[in-house]
Amino acid sequence: MHATIIKAQDLFDAGTAKRAGQMWGEAINLYMDCIHTLDGFISEIEEEQDEAFRLREKASAAIEFIDDIRSFVNTDLMNP
């Protein structure tokens, strides 16, 4: 496996650990680092290219998931 993909996977795994600990900001930063690590990555090996695409999609989905959690508002609790 290519060193760039390994680094991106490590960043993704670290982001997942932070997300499990409810450290939302740190998790988003690690997921963004994962995406930026894969920016411009091109491989002639199809499996590596597929893995890079999969990691990028998973990191993007994780960021959206965290944003959904952080933006949740229970309006019933705000009404007396």
C-alpha cells in the first residue's frame, strides 16, 4: 500500500477515536487532514486509487455526521 494512503488511514482512525470520545473539533480537523493528504493523489494501481477515493468519502461523511450532531436543536426543550 502507498505511504500516502497509510498516512490518510492513520489520520482517519485517529479522527474516529476522537469522535468516539466526543472531541468533535479535533475529529473534524483529523478528517480534514485525511482529505488534504489525499488531495492530488494519483496512482496507476487501481486498488490504491479506489482506497483513496473510499477514504476521502468516509472522511467527508464523518464530517457531515458530526455537523449534524452539532447543529441539532431540540426546540421542545426551549419552550416553557
